[in-house]
Amino acid sequence: MRHGLISAILLLALPVCSGQVVDRMVAVVNRHVVLQSELEQEVRIDVMLRGLPLGQATGAEMDAMLDRLIDQSLLQQQIMNTAMIDPRPEDLKEALRNLRSQVPGAEKDEQWQAMLAAYGVTERDVEVHIASQMRLLRFIDLRFRSLTRVDRGAVTAYYQEQYLPERRRQGLPELPLNEVFRQIEKLLSDQRVDDLLNAWLGALRAQANIQKLATVSGLSPGGRP
């Protein structure tokens, strides 16, 4: 996300000689401004990675993404030292390769560049998006993972009460507990992290000064508002 003083952002939103608006604020989270360009860029990347046409970026999609950006801003404001959670260049490149491998038609460079152009974003935009997500995930792990230790009894209970019945329902072979123990342990740990994160975000939202200043019903033509 871009950061800056509200006064500087207000200057960006002033009409230019043609009478058009260069950019505008859609929300303020404490003193952090969320711009329409940031919102639209994240929506374009999101629908592209989900394999959806741009036409499905409705007002509801825009509003949902704005809420996500507000939550991300609240989390980023809690990060005191980004150096320890910034992804290394090689990790970022690997994450981009993995992402492209999961998007149909993005494996070949020519097709990937055509896809980026069709959605009005650049590869650098996607890299910034990935880096932000990696940074937040590492921060969340550092803050909550040590609080989510899962004992053997919880894993065994999940295995007997949910894992085995679901495998039987699907007609799949029933793997022994020792083969799926780590998988279930991580699943339960992730669920607890989600619960702790949601509760913390609720508290942060209750304490924050959040203003939604505008709603956007659809995407602007092209890649930038």
C-alpha cells in the first residue's frame, strides 16, 4: 500500500485542467488513506487470479475488497519492524512462479503478459500484492502461532469425529492417524490462528477511526482511475 499525508493525497484528488479527477480517497483508516487506484488495482488482481472476467468486479466485489484493505491497513499499522518480515527477492520470485502455475494460461510469458494487459495491471503490481500478503502472513504467524499449540487429544478427536466420517462419506481409503497427524495438527492450528486474528481485528476496528468516503460501483476504464 502507498502511504502519505492526507494533505498530499487531497492535492492528488484536485481536478486537473481537463476537469477529470486523477485519484480520490475511498477510505481513511486512522491516518492512513486508501485510494481508489489502490482499491481498483487489488480488485483487478483478485479477479484475474480467480480466473474471473473483469465484468464480475461488481460494486459488491469492490465493497468487499475495501473492507479487506481496511483490515490490512489496521494490521500494517501494528507492524513495528518490517525488515524481519520482508520477503527475500528469491522468495518473492518463487511465490510469483507458484502463483502463475496455479493460474490457467499464465505459465508461458507471452500469455502471462497478455493476461496482465487485459486486466490493466503490471507484473510489478502483482509482485507488490504478493509481497504485501507474505509480509502480513509472516506478521500474523509471529504474533499468534505460538499461542495455538494443539495437543494430541485434539488431533485424535478431530481424526475420529471429522476426518474418518468424511473419508467414509466420500468412499476414500481411511489413512491411519500417524500418517495424517501433522496435517490435522496444522489444520487445527490454522483454525485457531484465524479465530485469534478475527477477534483481534474486531478489537482493532472498534478502537480505530475508520471513514469510508466513497463507494465505487465498478472499475474505471483501463488500468488506472
